[in-house]
Amino acid sequence: MADASARRLSGHARPRGRRTPRRVAAVACLCVAAIAYMNLSACSSLAYPDSPQYRDGSFRNPVAPKTVGWRQTPMLWWRFMFDKPEGTVPAGSIPLLPLTARQLAQAADGTLYRLGHSTLLLKLEGGLWLTDPVFSERASPVQWAGPKRFHASPIGIAELPAIKGVVISHDHYDHLDKAAVLALAEKTEIFVTPLGVGDHLIRWGLPAEKVRQLDWWEAIGVDGVRLVATPSQHFSGRSPFDGNATLWASWVLQGSGLNLFFSGDTGYFDGFRDIGQRYGPFDVTLLECGAYDPMWEGVHMLPAQTLQAHRDLRGQWLLPIHNSTFDLAFHEWNAPLEALVGLAERQAVAVATPRIGQPVDLRQPPSPSRQRWWQLPR
């Protein structure tokens, strides 16, 4: 069991074979059954009637977003299982830079590392902060099925030094990894989440005093770092039975003289302008760009919308996240970075596209010239 757990958290990805319809269908059925079994007794959440976002027993977006309707869902699942286009998975190895605890100890304040997907490691006010830490091999309720990592994490949880805080945007499996949370519990001082998400953590065994749950526009200070939960346009749920039982959020992170915005998952909405007016301008916007499709653009931005969100937030420069780690859509795996960089160059927007594990100085705007590491040989 210990070996299996270590394998899950290492982030090491085995070679992916071509999926057959029969195999995919069997895995899908087993996965649905596992989700139902694992979550049936844990689908309830505490009610939050004092939250303006909580109505009629669940959390709501101010405006219902465009997403996949019930009539489209069967065809969508069919496409995912049997008609996935070529190129959604990289043909070669994604280049990454391994990290060590010594490097992190020597890193200057204001340094950021992309560990994969939406997992970022930031050094602020002398402490390390993690966003949406996912270290398991699969973004799934089970580790024998579900979206599998394209690459290892540059550093494993066992090698990480003490963590000042973990910031979680919502409870989907590609953002809230139970195994990672439990492994991080001993070395992390505080977990900051939207309303209801912290209930998961406490139910899993984390001490309640380590968990802080915030509604939109609420703030908390931790040793010189200020965090503000801000709106996003998304949804939540870890099973078919707990839809929108927890809140989703974006985050403002302020520390070490920096003003940063972390989007979590979101569609494009008017809230970006409001956040930009209240808390901008931002030195860096960390915005999702990946796992998108016109069918569900209300909850995941298309590349042009990511760029517009950056403008609404009044960001100095942009670092795209939520890409290059999991196969979660129909676009080619490297399309998000290719599309966003092309748009940004035409509109003279500064964009950073670091390799996984590469240190980024958040005080230093990126150079216009860049190595397009995602253009792997076919």
C-alpha cells in the first residue's frame, strides 16, 4: 500500500497506449460505479445560508453560464470514449526541470514554479505557498482509471520543505487531490478554501484549526501574505450526488510587494472587471487556458477570453495555467499555449510560458523571445 501511495504522489506517468472502445467503456462504467460508491456517504455539505452565493440548497453563479446541457451530455461522453481526436496527448516527453528542497530554500521571494496543471509553488514573505496541489498520477477518484499525467511533478511531496499555506480554488479532482492533501497535512500550516471545500478536508481528517473557509470578497492574512477569495464562474462536485454543494473561487494573493491573481477554473464573465477595479492592477495574472471548448466556454475560457480577462484585471503580464498536464478536452494538448501566445504577440501582451519546474521571477516581465518548448517533434 505504501508503494502504491508513493507511486500515486510521484506524478510519474507511464507510457499511454491507444485506447480501445471496449476498454474505455469498461473503465468508464467502473469509474462511475466507484465514484458513486466512494461518495454516496460523503455527498452532503454544510449549508451556508448567510452566503449570497448559496440559494435553494446549493451555490450558484450570479448568471447561469453556458455549459453542456443534458441533451448534449450523452454525445459528449461518446466523443470522449470513442471519438477523441489525435493529438490530445503529447507524442513525446514534456521537458521539465527537477526541483530540490535546497533550490527552494535558496530561491528569492517572488519566485514561482509551475508544477503542472494549476499547481503552482510560490515563495512569498519567506514562506512557500501551493495552489490547487495535484500530485497523484490521475485526476480521478480512483488511480486505475481517469485522466493520467503527461509528466512527473518536478518535486514530490516527500521532498517539499515546510509549506506555509495551500490555496484551493474548488473541489474538482484536477484541483483537489485527496491523497496530496493528506500527504501535505503534516508539513502545511494552513489550508485556505472557498466555503464548503474545507468541509471535505476536515472530513478527511485535517484538524479544523488548520482550515480557513472564505466566501467571495472575504480576506485573510497569514504572516504578511494577504489572500482574498474573489468570484469565478464555474461549478463544483466530486460525485453525481453533490453538484454545487461547495463554492468555487478565484484568489488575490498579495505579499513580498507583489499583487497576484490566480483564476482557478472559470468562464469569462463581468466579474473580472469588478476584481480589476477593486484589487488591480495586478503584477501577474495566473489565468486558466486549457481544457476548453465552445460547448462549455461558460465555465472554461477560450484563449481569446483568457487574454480579455487579463486586460479586464489590468494585469502587467500573464502566465497561463490549466494546461499541459491532463487530457481533459478535444483540442490538441499544446493548442492552449500555441493559441494564446499567438494572440498575445499580435496584441502586444506580455506572456510567460515557463517549462514545468522552471523558476519564474514574478517581478521581472518575460522577454519577448521565448523557447516554444511545447512544440515537440511529431
